[in-house]
Amino acid sequence: MNYGGRGIRDKKKLLNSSSKKLENKLGVFGIKLVLIVAIALVVGVSCLAFGSIQGIIESAPDIKSIDVSPDGFATKVYDNNGTEIQTLAYSGANRTYVTLDQIPEELQHAFVAIEDERFYEHNGIDVKGIVRAGAIAVSNGGLSQGASTITQQLLKNNVFNAYNETTVEKVKRKIQEQYLAVKLETVMSKNDILENYLNTINLGNGYYGVQAAAQGYFNKDVSELNLSECAVIASITKNPTGLNPITNPDKNRSRELQVLSNMLEQGYITQATYDEAIADDVYARLEGLDVATDGSSTYSYFVDEVIEQLTTDLMEQYGYTEKQATNMIYGGGLQIYTTQDSKMQEIADDTINDLSNWPRSTQFSINLSFAVKSGDGTYHYYNHNTMQTWFNQTRGDSSFSLTQSSEDRANELIKEYEDAMKGNDGTITNESIEFVVQPQVSFSLMEQSTGYVKVLVGGRGEKTGNRTLNRATDDVTRQPGSSIKPLVAYGPALDTGAITLATAIDDAPYYYSGSESKLVTNYDKSYRGIMTVREAITISENVPAVKVLTAITPQVGFNYLKSFGLSTLVSPSDAINGSHDVVQSLALGGMTKGVCNIDMTAAYAAIANGGTYTKPIYYTQVLDNEGNVIIDNSTPQTHRVLKETTSWLLTSALRSVVTNGTATAANISGQPACGKTGTTQNDTDKWFCGFTPYYSASIWVGYDDNSTTVNSVNHTRIWGKIMESINDYTNDPTGTYKEPEGITQVEVCNKSGKLPSDLCALDERGSTHITEYFSTDNVPKDTCDVHVRVTLCNESGLVAASGCPSTTSRILTVKDSATTTLGGDGAVNYTTADAQYSISRDQLTKICNLHSNSAAPTQKATDSSTGATSEASSKPSKQSNTSKSGSKQEQTTANNHVGDDDN
């Protein structure tokens, strides 16, 4: 190095040179330029960032317009004792709101300790947390640590609904969250923020909010949680799936220990309390109760119907659309108080599903649906109904049935059908196969004094879906058979005074109006002759019922059925393919659509309730989320159908059905049961509808596809078992059917329904005197005119002439129709059971022609009512084979339906 003077002079000279000065100036200028550009960039970026942030903030919702309260609350369904039986909630709505004073401080502190330790100190954002999260973000290159305060999380969940965000969207939302968090804390207290947060958060397993979690995981109210249980619940919110204490207890345990440790460090608990909590085997108490959220669990048939009824009521009373009503039910936090008696329901379910009440051989029906995606991308949809048609028509198998006894065979048939539908290039998609046990059943029970439905069974076997086929309601209609007789014929005829229980009706061959080939037949294809209305009801003869309905006219019977609440009737003005229900065969249950179970129960309940119909009630009150009554359904809708005297008389006759008639299997100990059986042609539907002094109930048994007889099922006994068990449970005193004013007892002749004559006691079958109940305004006043003393020729069997050498005097009953019809194809016994004790009016005119002279002597027959004699001409007359009746106006409708048989 040259440190001498010369070197210094050279260096000085170099520095003072013009070129060097220019170089220095340029260097300084470059540095200044770089600095200016850098400053400009910083300022520009800052301005841009500030502007962007300002824009993001300005686009944030107005703090005055936002609502941070949780949206969607679980609806609770209660039975008649106030016991919760179901929770209804759409996804994300399974929560029950609780106020902060109902939430233990330990649970509040647990969340604060693990989620936002400076919650009570910051103004909505945690600066320290932001710095920490920023440092982690720089080191990790991501935004894994959001430093979100409880206030921000509340905004995220209830204002922003932040899910599946991009990085840009997440940054934007974070900025708005922080801004609104500060704003929110100026208008809302910490306690209010924490209360809304604790009612909002997702706590796994379908539970939202701390109350739902407490009830779901520990089956207790949130206020009853201890410290360890609080820590378990507070551990979930970071990852509701991964930290679920039921499915991932080990991971939740690690988080729980962290929660307790934080609470200890932050001074919320003492060391002793901490030690006690970590020693608690809290996971052994976890229950993981199923939450009945929409689509995630199965409701009962009763709850299904409550939902249907409430949906309709919300639409009618509040003008909601169906979607709005549904959202209210599944997310409105309603409290629905139903009329169901859970114990009665359990009794009915257990009895109906008792395999000893059903055939040993298991049968089931195919319930199928699937789609076929063709090679061209189009979809075609099929189900079990199209399967039935294909086998019947395309394959020509008229005997094919969806009811099978082997799952292997059923699966073979399904595969055969699916293969045929998909062809060579198709693909089966969305396949659903379900095997439904057969035969099936429906049962409903209501309290006749209130109209409250207590039990609803829509089928037997496992229920696999929500709001599915409910055989007890109007989802399913079936022909009622003879169970309709008291409602359409005998009840109306008693009510109008057309008959009494003692009215004598000839159970003899009888044709529907306008038809000489459509004969009304009884269950056993025989006829029993003259019988009273009570006897006809007791043994369920068909001919008397049709005759009674014909006498009052099918229109009158139809009108009474409407008043009884049957909702499936078809009037002539609404005929379906020309078919309607104002027909004679309506007396035997021949209906266009049939009836539903609950309608029959309500109709019989009207008889049991003194003739007053009460519309079935499934729920009494509905409260909103704040406890306000929005629907009060406790007041029954009623109207009178029958006179009180009529209902009592009909009840008396229906009691005879159970004690001496077709329903003795329905007899129960402790209560006088009444009712009526019903069996359709070919025994494909079997009914019993009846009541005790307290409850009315109906049971139906049959195959869903109506293809098979159900002779092997004693449905009346099942009804009796259910009612007897319910009576044991309720322990009600033995009830009675209080006789109203206006009822009297009178002795009458059971072959005429009139006051007895001297001849009635001389009937060859024994005295025909009976004592029967009558309405005082319809007591018989005339004397029996059907018993006559007739002298018969022993050789010809005809009314004796004066010259007959050998005669016999007999007391016979006079009938309008012939006692015996000749011919027939052998399928029907055309001879009535009382033929040997009866004589037709036509036969009274036939005088013996073996011993009579040309002067045609007369034979005197004594009239039982007056004792006078009447002249019987010996002029021959043609004997009538059958009795035909009916007016011309019925000729176009009498054959619309096949009359149903009964036993």
C-alpha cells in the first residue's frame, strides 16, 4: 500500500477528476432513486392494502343488521304424560336453547380456557393471539392458527357460515370478523356473546349447543354436568368428528386433559379439583343416545302422523307453504304435546309383534325400486308395481305374487326382472330392496270421551323409514266388510225410526235391485229365515243389512257415513270410472275406495260416546321456542250423529256380538266390550271395530297386495289381548253404558217385532216372546200378525179343503216370500232354516186340490192378531221361487260393487 504523500496526491487528484465526480453523482442518484421507489412501493402497497382492507370492511354486514343468535332448534315431541318421546331436527338444528344462568360456570370456564383465554379482557380480537398466529403462519407458510376469539367464532358460525373457503375468501372473512367482533362487543355484553356461542357450536354426533350435547352424551340437563363432563364437551368443538368422545374417546381424552390443565393454569379450578376431575372415569358414563334428526333415525307411526297433522294445521292456520311448515317443525324448536300414551302404545306394539299371534310360516312382500341408466345416458325408473305388471302381462304369469316365503326365491325374481329391464347396455342404479313381513296389520285406539288418539300402529315388523306407509291412517284404505253395517244400515235405521232392535226381517233369498242374477248371500251361503235386528247384527247376516239399507235408501246411509267421519266416500257427483258409494252393496262394505282404520275407530267412538262424533286429536298444544302457545288443539271438534237413545240401543246390540255372536274372542275381563266383525269376500280383509266404556279401537289384518286369505289369524283375539292388557295397566273400574232417558223394555214377538198374541206362545219352536229395549218414541203398538193357525191336508201338504179326510192344525209364521226356492246350481242353500215352521202368503191361497170339489170350498185360517178368520181360496196360483225387491232408481247402481261376506 502507498501511504506516502504522492499516493495521497494521486488519490486526491482522482477524486477531483470530472469522471469520478460524475460516477459519484450517478451512484448517489441511483441510491436515492431506489429509496424513492422502495418508499413509493411501500406507500403504494400500504395504500392498496389499506384500501383493500377498507373495502373489505365497508362490504361487511352492518352491525345493526346482523343476528348472532343460533338458527335452527330441535323440536321436542312429548307423550300425554309430558315425557319426551322424539326429537325432530334437520341437519344443524338439533339444539335446545338454554340461558347462561342454566349453564354451569365450570362449563363456561372450560370453553374460555381452551378456546379464548383472554375472552374477558379483549375487545373482540386478541392481539397477542394474532401475533402468535402470524408468527406460526410465517414459519409454517399457512393459516393453521386463526387466533379466533369466541366473539369471532360466533360471527363465523352465525353470520358468515364459513365453509369450504379459498385462501382469499378466508382472509377476507377474517378481516370482516375482526372488524365486526370489535363492533359487536360495543353493543353486546360478554355474557350475551358467550350464551349465544354455547348454544351455537357443533359438538358432534348431531348435537348442536351444550344442552343437546349434555342430554345426548350424558342423558342429563346441562345444569347437572360435573367438571369432568364439562371438560369432555368443551374438548369437542375444535374437531366435532375427530374429537367425538364416543367414536374417538382417546383423542377426546387428550384434549380433555388439556382443557383441565388450562383451567388450572388460568385459575378457574384448584389442584384438588383438577386431580378429582382427571381421576373421574367419565367415559364410562357416555351414552351416545340416538338423536332423531330428519333422515338419521326412525320415527314411530304415531309421530309420523303427528308431523302430517301439524304440517296441515300450520298451512291452514298460518298460511305457510308446505316447505315453511316443514322447516318450522324440524328447526323451529317447537314443543309438541301429543295425546299418545306410551305404555298403551308399548302394549299394542308388543302384542301385535308377538309371533304367537301369527302363522308359523314367515311370508313377506317385495318392496322394490331402482333406476336403469341406459347406454345413451337416459334413466328409466321401476318399482314393485311395475314388476307385478311385467310378470303378469309380459311373462303371462297370472299367478305371480309379490308375496313370497323365501328370500332366495324373491331375490331370483328381482334379478330376473332387473336383468330384463336393463337389457344389454343398461346399468342398475339407486336400487332399494325391502322385504315386508306379511300378513300386515293396523290398529288405532282413541279415548271416546275426548277424541284423544292414544295408540297408532301402522304395521308390524321393523319400521325402516320416516313418514312411510302408515296402514292405520288414510295412507291405506281397505274394504270394511260387515263392520260397516252398524254405521250405514242399522244405526241410521234405528235413528230414523225405520226399525227397532226387535224388528223381524226375513233372511231369505234376495236380489239387488235391477238384477235377477245378483243374489245377496250370507257368509255360509245359507238363509236362516225370520230374525230380529239384534240377531241379525249378532250373527252378522248379510241379507237383513241390505234390506234395511234399501228400506232407508242408500243415500241416507251414505249421509250418515259422512257424519260418522268417513273421509274416503265417493259420491255420485265424484264417481270414479262410473263407480260410487250410493249403492245397496254399501250395506256390506262394498265401497269404491274402502275405509281407513282411524276413521273406523272414530266412527265407533261416536257410538260409544252417546252418538256424538269427535274428530281424532293427535296433539293438544304446540309451543314455540320461547314457550308461547302457537296452536291449541285441546278442544275437540264434535257434532251429533245419532240420538243418545239410538247409540245406546246400538251399543246393546254390539254387546251381543261380543257375548254371543261373531266376536266372542274379543271378550275381555274387567270391561264390557262391544263391537262388530268384518270380513271381505275371499277373507282378504279382516276387521274388528269395537269399544269398552273408556276406549274405542279398530284392528285390520290382511296382505298388503290383497292377494291372500288370512283365515289363520284371529284378529279379534289380538284386539282382545291388547284391550285387556290396557285395562290391566289403567286399572279403570268396570265401566257401564249408562242407559239414557227415553229407553223402555217391552215384551214382543220375535217373529214380528210386535206385541205378542196368544198364538205367539204356541209356536212349535217354543214361545217367541222376548223382552227387548226400545226408544220410547218407537215402541210397537200393533199386535203380532205373522203367527196364524193353519189346517193342512196331510196328503197334499196344502191348506186343507172341507173334504180333506186327514188334516193337521199348526201354528205357522206367515212370510211375504216363499219359504223354499227350487233349483239352483247347488252353490247356495236356497232353503231357509225356518221353512218347516213358515208359510208364505202365496201358499195360504193354495187350497188342497186332491179333496176339494168344483165349488172350491174355503179353509179358515185364524189371524193371530185379531182372532178373526179369513177366507182362503182354492183357486190355483203359480208359486214364486224367489223374492225380488228394490226400486227402479237403484237399477243403475246396485251392481257397482260386490257385496262382502261376513262370518
